Amino acid sequence: MTGLNWYKTHWKQPDIPLNQTPPAHMTRAMTPTAKPAPCHGLFCFGTLQIPAVLEAVIGRRLQGARAFLHGYIALQVCGAEYPGLHRAPGHKTPGRLYRDVTPKELDVLDRFEGPLYRRRYQFVSKNNGQRTQAWTYMMAAGRQNQLTKTPWHLDRFMRTEYPRFMRRFVRNRRFLYEAEDS
């Protein structure tokens, strides 16, 4: 039984008298919509799986390992060089699994990806078959209509679109997603 299914069937609200406010630590634990614990793994299936692109966005090079996301296919986004994921049972999308991504770097990546994508926690398979959870940028709700039916291929992107993409979406737009000074 997966963690979420166990949670749905076994979670019980603690007994607290109606006239009493629960302590803050219990309120957080009782909220079924609480976000999962921070994950510092990131699965990249599109342009971010290219080490130079990821380094240009977050400012440091990460070591990645080949991995796959089952049940999805990477399709070309309308009028763009980059892909989005579309649910496709029986398919698997290749990409890179990066570890040790910091929360600050995830914030930078959220801004880089923009409103077209939302970061979601997904199970991915490593090259050795072992499954793990990692953040993955999925199409935002209501944005699936921006996908074409054309599969996106990394090798084709590298041959035909990579230099223009680096100029247009990475270097020339850096001010849009760079980490804000706190």
C-alpha cells in the first residue's frame, strides 16, 4: 500500500475537545493537504536534463543519472523548442535524475519554468530499475491544450534548437528567474 493510500485509510484526527484549539504542531499534522517533506531530487525530461542548461539556470553543475518516468510521453509545446508531459499509459519518458538540489535552486527553477508548468512529486525509475520519488515539472492545470501531438526528442533538439534556446530562454531571460537577493 502506497503512503498516500495508507494515509487515506488510516489517518485519524486526534481527540481534542471542541472548545479547545489544538497546538500548532498538531494543526500542521492534521492538515490532509500538507505538502510532502522537501525533496531534493529532481527529474528532468526536457531541456533541463542538459547539464549546461541546468547550470546556466541555477549557477552550478549537478551530477545526474539516467532515469525514466513511466506513464507519460514528452510532446512538443506549440510554437516552442521545449516539451511538456502528456499522460500516456505504457510509455516511459527518459531523462536525468539530479540529487542534492537546494530549496533555493528549486525556487529559481520554478520561476524559470513559469506558469506553463507546476512542480509535482513523482515516482521515477533509475537506470537500475530502482524507484524513487523526485520533483518533476508537469504541465499546469488547463495547459495540456498547448501540447502538440509531436513527440519531443533530445537528439533532434540538440541538433536544431539548442543554441537558439540557450540564447532566447536561458541567457536573455536570466533576470526573470534569477534568485532574488534576500
